[in-house]
Amino acid sequence: MVDFGDNRPNPDDILEDLSADSVNKKGRLEIFFGYAAGVGKTYAMLDDAQEQMKCGVDVLVGYIEQHTRPETIQLMGDLPMLAPKIVEYRNMQLKEFDLDAALKRKPELILVDELAHTNAPGMRNKKRYQDIEELLNAGIDVFTTVNVQHIESLNDIVEKITLVNVQETIPDYIFNNADKIKLIDIEPEELLIRFASGKVYRQERTEKALENFFTKENLRLLREIAMRKVANRISYDNQNEPRLSPKMANIKLLVCVGASPFSAKCIRWTERTAEAFQAPWTAVYVETMESEQLTDQEKQNLRENLVLAERLGAEIVTLNGSDVATVIAEYAKLSGITNIVIGKSRTPKTVFSLFKTSLEDRLIGMLSSIEVHIIPGNTLHHRPAQYRKQRRRLGRNLSFSRTDALKTAAILIAATLFSLVIHNLGIGTPNIIMVYLLSVLVVSRMTMGYVYGVAASVLSVLVFNFFFTVPYYTFHAIQKDYPVTFFIMLIVALITSALTVRIKTQARFAVERAHRTEILYEINKKLLASNDLEGTVRLVNEYLVKIFGRSAILYTQDPFASLAETFRQSPLEPDSAFLLSEDERAVAHWVFMNKKSAGTGSDTLMGARAFYMPIVSQSHVLGVIGLSCTNGKLSQDSRLFLRVIASQIEIALERHHLSNEQRRVTIEAEKEKMRSNLLRAISHDLRTPLTGILGASSTILENGDFLDAETRKTLLLNIQDESQWLIRMVENLLSVTRISDGPMKVTKTPEAAEEIIAEAVSRIHKWFSNWKISVKVPDELLMVPMEGTLIEQVIINLIENAIKHSPEDSVIRVEATKKGRNAVFEISDDGSGISELEFPYLFEAYVPDEKRSADTARGMGIGLSICKSIVNAHHGKMEAVNKKSGGAVFRFILPLEEGENNGQ
């Protein structure tokens, strides 16, 4: 016989795991993929849906673009359909997919056409693929359709082929993470015939499409791209089969990102290459002093490029420095980069370009062991002339400052006055030149930008020529070596000014990096020192407000499940209480459920007034951070820094989570230990009365006719006594069951102490009528907050324990007194007292056999353990001592006020 013992799994745990799996189960995504409209994606999707419905699957048509195709309408047949959501936009009624209705209906399988569709303004999500992600997170399987031109990484290739910039795209991870891809393919010639017969678009739209996008050459190339995309996916799946050896990927790509719209092409090329080699890749932006002079349009381009790289799966890194090539080269060496991707546009030849080495040439020279890939700029987009003028004008405006101009003038005047003094003292001209070089250095240090350093360089040469060269007070120079002196002086001044500005910029970047590092170190140190969750959340909110200057809110649980948010208002935003509104709470709930950012500046729930970011650890959301955006959206740099801070918060919350889990496991282990000890105690304490009952009953049955009346009565009384003891044991076991279910909760009501004692004594007299029990209570009525039934059980157990360990002719004393704000109950006896061996285990449910007294018949049982648990539940205290005159005193103290807590 196989003994499973304690290795058998707990059925409750199995059910809990199964229910958790059903809640966290994610839906399956199947994409019907084609190279152009009209290849039959929707038809194939509906055909598969019909088969699924015949197999008993709950199928729902969420949204289908019918395009007035009779075959499509006919194939929908008896499939249940979800009514579209009508959205009013610019006096038009637009039909959109009703996401909320689909989530409420929650079918097993839903059909949603046009994966790359852009939702109308006012919808929760900007793109339809975000709606589908919500469906998948809710555990709903999805069938959808998409064409090759809508894949983000292929956007520029399709544009080069068709000369059409497709605006509606999906991130590659949606396609790559799909559970199943079905390629729907027909010959381009057959597709053109379908177009010509009007089976794809209406006649007027068909003619325009055939002239521009759907030419035979375009369709053949698009078909090839679609097949390669699917082939790459099949190849990747095969490489990741467990039966094959793991793929050795030692390639790491880096793409340089800037404000140029050409960067998007480099990003897409890098993503395709990384996908082909299954290699990690990083998008790097180097912030220089010129970054402060970017126009609004360039800043928008930069944000879009970084968002595109992040959406395609890149690691985003922002670096600081004055020399872009040096910064990129050092980062590439430290990060193990093997390939660098950089964009290159044709620049006109100028005099300055002859003396300037291009970025790609410098990178090749610095990184001889790293491959550099140059991607040519897109000739379809040109920067407008007014765009360049705007940047130059903005650069001039940013460089001009009246304060800096006054500083420059004051420094040059002071240098001139000091030079006149030393000139009159007969000190040589070289020293005066050094004074002016020093003034240029000071100007560059105390002003912003290059303009004032250059101006100071030129002015210092002119002033030196005017005041300190013969003829004085003119700009003429008689000696032949003066022009050379002026030229060298000007060059030295310009170089000194440029180096000073560069060092100052690097120092500012270093201070910013040091400040952020200091903040992260300080946060990490304080989070490690925080022992409770509330303190951690409060600390995090304080730092979020301090760092970003915005009101912050942090949820540690789903706001729809518990009000567990912590809100802190920034002094700069006095009207930020909206973060506690139901609308903002709903956004935080969405972030909890979907594990993605939402709110202002994102593509989801854009109408929110704050930005929300999840704190995710091992696919579990530990919390959600919300930052107010009433004073503007978070910049990309701020989002990256917030993400770094969120990683620190994740570690702290995970530590608290693991600590709570460990505490729960420890409690469960203690409960299991208590159950085992309880079973041992019960088996020990029940053996004697059951043996007595069995022996007495057997004697009566076997010798009933030969027993005299007195013997028969004695045996029956023994059976009665042992049965009553078993009944009391069962009552205690019921109390144990109540306590072992979790922290014991009692409902207190004011009870008279003398009534509780009287009821307990009367019940004891029924069982032990020969014993003398003395009761003493205060003259004044003593009302004690308690649960009367439980305290009565405590007194009964203590009196019974006293009777068990005292001679029959002794007196058991029960006394209740009032001491301060407590009620004290004492039960004393004149018995043998408590042995030294029993004291450590007096209130334990189980006493080891080797620690029992030799004369103990039934042991201490579980009665005293029950008493201790009940008194603790009343926030009281229990103790036992031996009397000097012999015997023992058991005392328990109950608070007379609800706020008292004397528990030990």
C-alpha cells in the first residue's frame, strides 16, 4: 500500500491555482496576413470562424469591413454580430469597434477586422491593435487581418516601392507575438482581375487604386515582402524549438537617433536587421549644447523617433556630451556594440566642410572593430527653407541676452583699465595680451553660448590695437609683426573661448548626471531602509513630487478592488485633486489590467489629465504611478528617468511582496505544526476516557447479570463522567477550529462579571457536584467588555484544571476584582502546583511526552491553550504562578476599555 502522507497536494491550493490561471489566462491572437487588399483575408477569417462555431466555440463578430462585397456578407451567415459604436466627428457619424461591449459580452472568440485601423477621436485607444491587446488580456481569442504595408518596420520599404507613405501601421511586436499567422495569397494577375471586376473597391476608387498603388509591379514586390516576412517568422520559430541547440547571438546593434525625420528610416532598418539576426538593439540619442536650440518641430520629430524605437522594441538610451562621435564610441565600447547604424544625407560642399570630418568617418576611425552601416537619407522629404530659417532665427534669439552683453562689456572695460595701468608702469606688451586672453576666458565662463566668447575675442584684438599699439588710439599698425600678433591673438582667444564653453557644457551635463545618480542612490538607500509598505509608498510619492515638480499618486492595488492609493500634491499644482476622481481612477485600473502606460502623452486614454506608468515585476503589476500633466506633458527624457525610478520602486515593492509571502508561508507552516501537535494531544488525551468507557461498558455487557446494583451504578457513573469529559473536549475542539481559521475575532458586549462566573460555576457543579467552589466578586457591579460565551469557557477550563490537580476535600477559589482600568479574574487551588517541567509548555496545545509529569493521567489537554487564545483575542493577558502555601493560581486580565491592549 502506498502511503502518500503529507506529500499529497492540498485541494484548496489546487483550486486556487486553477482559478488564478483562469483569471490570468491570455487570449490567443491569429492574424490573417496578406500583401494587399482583396486577397481574401476577411473571407478566410470568416470561413475559419464558421468552423469554430460548428465546434461549439462561442464566436462573435466584433467588427468587419464589408466593402459592399456580397461574398463577405453572405459568409457572415448566422454568426452573431456586435453592433458598432457610433462616433460623431466633424458632422459625420463614424462606425467603430465597441470595445467595452465586447469586454462585457466576453465571447471565447471575437473577429476584429483591420488591425492597423486608427480609431476616431474620443475613443479610449488611438489604434485598434491596442483594443485587441485589451481583448487578449481579458482572455478572449482574437481573429484579425492586416496587410504587409501596415507593418511598421517595413513602412519605408513599402514607401520606396509604391511612393505612398502609409500612415496606419502596427508595431512589429504585435505581429511577432501573434500565436498564429495565416498567409492568404493569390497571384497578382488574379487580384488585378478582381479589382477590375469591382469585387474589392467601388468602381471610382478602383480606377484610382490601379493607377497609383496596385500596379502589377508593386503587387509582385509586396507579395515577395509578405512571403519573406512570414518565412522569417517560421525560421525564428524553428530556431527556438527545444529539440535544437540554443541560438548563439553575439550581435548587438546600435542606431543613432536625432531630430531628423530620416532617423525613422534608420530605426526601421535596424529593427529588421535585429529581427533577422534575433539580436538586441539600442537606440541612442546624444544630447549636446545644440539640443537646446532645437525648434518645436525638431523636438516633436525627436519624440516621435524615440517613441517609434521604443514601440519597435529598442532599448532607449540618452547620453550627454559635446562631441557626438566620442560619446557614441565610448558607449559602444562599454556596451559591447558590434554594429552601429547611422543616417547620412547628402550635404553641399562648402569651405567649412573641407576642414570638418564627418561623423561616420570619425566613428570608423575610433571603432576599427565595429561595423558601421550608413543608411542614405530619404529623398522624398526635404526640409523646407523656412524651417531652416526658423532654426537659425531661434538660435539667434536664444543666444542673445542683455545681461550677458553687459557682463561682456564690463569684463572688457575692466581688462582695458587694468592693461592701461600696467602699460603706464612699463610692463611689456605680452603681459597685456595675456590679460585680454584671460578676459576672453572669463567672458566664456560667465556667459551662455559661443556668441559672447567670439565677440570678446574680436573686441579684445581691436581694443589692444587701439590702445596699446603705435600709433595709439587708432586702428593702424606700423610694425610689420603686429598683424601676425593680432591674428595669433584672435585664434588663441577663439580656441580658448570654444574650449571654455565646451568644458562648461560638459560640467553642466556632469552635474545633471551626478544629480540624477545621487537621487537614485538616495531613493535606493531609503527604500532599503523602509520596513513597511506604507512608509515605502509615502517615500516614493515625496520623491516623485520633488523630482518632477508634479502632483503624484501611487496605487499598490487595483483601484477598483481596493482604495489603496497614496496621493501627494505638489506646491506648484494646487488644483491637482482631480487625480482622486473616478475618471482618473478608471485610467489607473486600465493600466493595472493591461500592464501598459496610459494617459496624457500616450496613445491610450489620451483624455486623462495625468500620465500613468505600471510597475511590473515578472508579469505581475505591483503598482501604478500617476503624475499630473496639467502643466504640460512629460518629456521623453523625464519618462526615461521615471522608468529608472520605477525599477527601483519595483525592487522595493517586490521585497515587501516577498516578505509578506514568506510571512504567510511561515504562518501556514505554524498552523500545520499546530494541527499536527493538536492531533497528537487529542490522541493522547482521548485514549484514557475512551478506554474507560469501553472497559465499563464491556464489563456491564459481559457480567450484567452477576453485578450488584452498587457496582453497576459505579460503572455507569464512570461512563457518564468520561462522556461528559469528552463533550467538554469537543467544545474545546470547536474553539480550536474557530481559532485556527485565522486571527480570532470576538464581538465584545458589556457583561456582568458575577453572572459569567455564576454560569460557569453552575455548569461545573453539574459535572463535579462533590467539589467546593468559593466565589468572590466586588460589591459594585463590574461590567467587562467581552464575548460572554468564550470567557465562560475560559473559567470552566480553569476550574476543571484546578479540580483535576487538587484533592477532593480542598476548596477551589474564584475571584474577580477591578484594578485600575482592568478586570482581574483568578482561579486558585490547594493542589500540587505546577511542576518546573510543565511551566514552559503550560499554555501550549501539545506537551512532549518526555516533558510530562509522571503522575499526569490525561495531561494538561488543550484547555489551557484555548484559554490563552481567547484571552489574547480580547486583548488581555494570562499568567500562572505557584502559591507559597501550595497550589497554583491562574490569572487572566481583561481591559475595561476598548482601546486597551495588554496582550502579550
